[in-house]
Amino acid sequence: MLCGLGDDCAVVRLDSPILVTTDVLVEGVHFRRGWGTPRQLGRKVFAVNASDIAAMGGRPFYALIDLRAPLKFPLRDLENIYRGFRGAAARHGVVLVGGNTSRAPQLSVAATLLGRARGGYVTRDQCRTGDDLYVTGSLGLAAMGMLALRAGRKADAAVRRFLEPPSRVGLAQTLVRTGLLGGMIDVSDGLLSDLDHLCTASRVGAVVEAARIPLAQAYRQARGRDIRLALTGGEDYELLFSARPTFSRLVARLSSTFRCPVTRIGRIAAPRQGIRLLAPDGRHLPLPVGGHDHFRVGGRRRPTHKKPQ
Amino acid sequence: MLCGLGDDCAVVRLDSPILVTTDVLVEGVHFRRGWGTPRQLGRKVFAVNASDIAAMGGRPFYALIDLRAPLKFPLRDLENIYRGFRGAAARHGVVLVGGNTSRAPQLSVAATLLGRARGGYVTRDQCRTGDDLYVTGSLGLAAMGMLALRAGRKADAAVRRFLEPPSRVGLAQTLVRTGLLGGMIDVSDGLLSDLDHLCTASRVGAVVEAARIPLAQAYRQARGRDIRLALTGGEDYELLFSARPTFSRLVARLSSTFRCPVTRIGRIAAPRQGIRLLAPDGRHLPLPVGGHDHFRVGGRRRPTHKKPQ
């Protein structure tokens, strides 16, 4: 950083190609006050943005924060959001170089991250028919945590998973360096929705084997084999990617190195097949491409994380 | 641009040093719905951010937009905000590469701009005692326009000035290339407030000659010699900078080339003098450094454009 906080702009050095992303958490839409601590909120905003950088195989280097709060919002809480963000950034080697605070009727925290993809980057549009389809970590627990928070519960594994998303930045960079990846995206809107984004961008279809979808222990204990939340819940911030068949040889070592499951959940198929879900009992459930609204979980208002078209 | 809208991140090429800034307009804080058209709002968000890039002598290259609106907000208006922003960006050769739309209780539009300073950049902390103090354009008209809008008036020169800030991007780059500049800032919080930022960063004082402050014709017609709004109103988005004494020889040509007044309004002084205003009648009005709240115009709630410290 050449010039940071306190001037009109930040001035940074960063080699091209540069990755840049921005994402936001709004009170009453993505969280309610009191669901987590202010520090957790700051950390989550960092994580949500870092997940976008990870999804392209990059590493974040610089951050800007956009903090908005009502006049009466406690200054200490504002400072703790900021500290949480800066701490998470520091743990990723990211320097907070600027931002903006503003009065606003609702609390909201947004960030912009600048990153780099030293060994190349992955886009959404490179999935090929015949690729295997993988996901990192487990799915559905964050959505379960959000439902728990809405119901007034606080401290369990699902709630923690919602409040503290994982970082797949290191794993993603390694994935890209294998040279075997097709397309990649992070799972923020829910598996089926983000798979739809991936398939639409790549003009392919996909088959998902329901029984292969990785579920956390806490998820299975609460929901057994009901995978609906894992399919549609969102806020997992795991990586969903396609890879050439030979990638399967690397999975065990990658999972072990990063202490993170990497699970094959299906395969990329011809475009005319759309997205199909192979049910545990063997039935095919045809799922329309672009129809992620059909999978909305009753009562849950999904966060909006759309890019402008 | 290597990869733009529709992936997790934008991927861009830009040589270092890179300038990056983010700023926001929030409904009910910085504007009210109906004050201008949606396109004007989009253009203003671009202008406000471009002004930060200009204030360091840079040129913007890439933009991200963060649009938030209630579910019931008309889609056509949202599209027109977006079009206004993209149009203003295009006129500056800036490519919109990404962003985020989200549901939120209030309408707000934020942007992040990435820019470059090819011929070097100017910071706030390089004012030296003995420098002359200059401002571009005229001051106070935008604040007058905001007061008019609050009072329910719509179409006059002041209102237009508030809704459509000027662009000083080209002029600022030329200023930097003279090699004669000290420190520079854009006037967003009001002349005295931003002069305070400049003096604090540079550890200097300043003397402002009230009679030299440039006022637009519409301002003088409405307010005569009452310069309070020109001193404190804010939202001018003009450049305030110090320059070595020899810079005075270039002023006429620069003003003519860019069709924009460049006016010497005072000089940089020793730090112990603080900021002093030389009144039209010759009196010295001592003004406390850091005390821009003292200049708040009655009834006007100033927008907050603070950087986190």
C-alpha cells in the first residue's frame, strides 16, 4: 500500500490480472441485530467477499469497507464491526486501505476486495460435458443456523456456521493450480441455484446424486436424510466446481492438506439434460434450469446476492 | 476488462499505482426520492466517486456499482439509475465491470472506482507554507440547490448544480502534470471542512480571503455577499489545492483550456495560525482547525462523507 486511510483514494500496487468484487450484508435482509456479535458481523462481511475471490482461484490483497448505521447506533459496536473485519482481513494478509462510513436508516456493512490470481483464474463458463462435479465442505448447515436464529435459538453448530463462514481461499488457489478445473463458483445462493448459474454460464447440464451431497453431523442429527436445505439453503460459501476425471486422484490429498472434505456430487452433462437430481431412491427429479425459486424453503426469505445483468 | 458482469469477480488489467475509492448516496441522508430523476442519481454517484479519483490527479478506468432498494421499488427506476451510472462512466471511458444488487429498506447507490495516476498522484499532506491556495469552479451553489430542494423548489441553476456535480478529472490530471502542486482534496464536505482536512494532513495553517471565494452568478443573485454557504455548504465537488507561487502564471491558460475558473483564494500559512478567514471588511475571523461543525448551516443536515480512521 502506498497511501491508505485518510486521503481521497487509497493507492495500491497490484499486478494484473486484478480480481475485484463487492458484496454487502444489510440488517433486516441478511441478518438481524443481536444474531451475532459486531465482530462476527465484520468477519462475515470479509468472508463473504473473500469467498468471491476464492471462487475464481484468487487471493485477496486489499480491502475497502463501507459501513452505514443510524446516528444512534452505538459507536463501540461500529468499532467492533470494523475490528472484526480488519482482523479477518489481517489473517488473510489483506490490508484495509480505505472505505466510507455514512449515516443510514439501517445498519449495513459492505466491502470491496481487490485480489490477484497469480496462477490463472477460473470462471463459471468452463464446465465441460464429462467433467465431474465437486463441492467443498458440507452444505445446508448455515441455512439451518439461520432458521435457528429466526426461531430465537443462538448457540449451536449451525448458528456458528451461519455466523462464521469458512474460508476456502487457500484451497481454491491450489485447485486452480492443478490445471484440471472446469468452471467454479461459490455456493452463496444455495447449491441448485449456484449450479444453475454455473450450468447457464457454461451452457451445460448437470446430474447431482442426492446421496453424495456432503452433510455435516449436526445437519444429519437434526434433519436425517432431508436434503432440501442442503440443496437450496444458501450461505454455505463452499466451492462448487467441475474438474476433469483425473482430478479424482488428487481429492484425498487435497482434502487432507486443507482439512476440508472435497466431494464428488455428480457430473456435468449435455445441455439438453438441464439440471437433474438423482434421488436417494434412484428416481430422477427433473429440475428446470433457471428455476431456483422453485426450491425456496418455506418461510425462509433468501438473501439476495445477485449481480446486475 | 478480461471478465466482467456475471462471474464471482471482475477481472481487469490496470498498471500500478492503482487508485481505489468508494462512496455512497443514501435516500433520506444524501437525497430524497423525487429530487432528481433516477438517471441523475446514477450519474451523481459516478461523479461523487470520480471526484475522489480526480482529487488525487488520477483517471478512473473501472467501476463497480452497489444498488440497494426495497422490494417494491420500481424496476424501471432501478434500471435508469444503473443506466445513468453506466452512461456517466462511459463518457469518462470507464467500464462497469461488476457490482451487487440487494434488497434493503432504503434506496441507496454506492460505487467503487479503480483508477490510475499515470503522471504521479497528489495526496493531502503535501501543502507547504508559502504555497498559494486555489479552488476550481465556484462554491456554495450545490448547497443552495439542496436547500431549494428541501423547500420544495425544483428547476433552477442551484438545483441542477446539486443534482449534477461537475467533473474535474481532466483538469486535475493536468494540474498534477505541472509539477507545481502541493496538496489536493475535493470539496465535498464544504470549503472550510475540507481545508481543515488538507491543513491537518499537511500540518500547516491557511489564510482564506473571503472576497476571493468564487461564487456563481445564481449564488450572488440569491445571496449577495453572504458567503456562508460557499464556506460550509458542501457537495461542490470542486478541487481545492495548494501550489507553488510560480503556478500563478499557468492559471489563465488552464482556466481557458478547461473552461473552468481556477481561483487563488488564499495561501498556506504556518501551522500555529490554524485556518483564518480574512473577511471582506478586513477583519480576521479566527476559525478553529477541526471545528467544521461550527460552520453548520442552520437547518441543513450535512451529508456524512467520512473515511474510517
